Amino acid sequence: MAELKFEITEHIAILSESPKGWTKELNLISWNGREPKYDIRDWAPNHEKMGKGVTISKEELEKLKEVLASL
């Protein structure tokens, strides 16, 4: 499996924290040197490990904002 490279270019928010210290975060992340995208996932303390998450474009984030506002 190829090495996954990432850079958190902007930390936006911590959405929640588990009893084990992991945090669910919204960040702007560049994956493998690509254009940064918005990303929601669980992170271990100090970002040494990550859980599964979802990565979305700015357009998808704007659409999600509209949908959430209508709830």
C-alpha cells in the first residue's frame, strides 16, 4: 500500500471529543500534495493516528450547509 501523505493546512473546529481523547474535527487538508479539501474525521491526540472520514470540496460543503440550514 502506498504511503498516505497529508498536511492539515487549516484547523477549523473540534466537533466532539471521545472519552479516549480522540477528537472529531473539521479541517482543511491537502492529501498527497493536492489542493486542500474540507475533511471531517476522528483524530488521536497529536494527530498521530486517524479514523475513517469524509473529504468534500468547497462546493459540496456549501451544499451541505444549505441542507443543514433547512433542517
